[in-house]
Amino acid sequence: MSRLPSSRALLPTATALVAFVSSAAAQPAPIGFQSPSKNIACQLFSIDNRDWLRCDIVEMATTPKRPADCDLDWGHAFEISARGENAARICYGDTVIDPALPVLGYGDIWQRKGLTCTSDQAGVTCFNADRHGFSLSRGKQDLF
């Protein structure tokens, strides 16, 4: 007849499971927003002690041609650092679109770590402390 392990034998496994679940639950919520139309979403990331804002747009009137050095998706993702660098359209293989992000209402302003975004019916405009940024809408996407 087979015996079940004692509760002492199960304790390390149960402790490890609780620790894993606790660490997974402790992950910070994304920092960002989505437009009222849910066509644009942006999230803030800190990478190597630098803050970056990534914005993705779902629907665009036209999609630019993918450059030869991009093996992933192209055209719908944009990023800007908090200081010093120009905004860029980026090659990407993921998305920051997240229905759980709060909505940045028309006329509202979002500011974090030197980055500012505004939302209006025409779209979303984001810029850094050096005034580099982008304006995104279905009709056009401008970098400045």
C-alpha cells in the first residue's frame, strides 16, 4: 500500500509555492494610460536607470514601409526618453496596449519622470523635458 508523504515533507513545496505566488502578485502595475478611443496606449519603463515612454497605436490610415533592418513589426510603436534623445518610431515584437490602463480623458495631461502627454480628440501628444516627442492619431504620426 502506498503512503502519502507527511505534512512535513510537503512544507518546503508549499512554502516555495506561497513565495512564488507572493512575488508574482507583488509585480508593479503598469504605469501609463490609454486614449478614450482605446486606439493609443502608452507605458513608462525604467531601463538601466533611464526612463522611457513607449506608445502604441492600433489603427492608422496608412502604415509606413518596414525598413530592411527590422525583422519584427513596424510602424505602430513609438518611444521617447525622458531627456536628451529624439523620439523614434521603433521596430517591435510586443505591445503596450493594455485594456487595464486608465483612460487619459480629452483635455487631460499625464506627467511622469520628465515626460508629458496630452490627450484631445485629434490624438495624443507626448514630449520630454527637451521638447522632443511625437503626436499620434489615426490620420498621421509626427515626430518632433
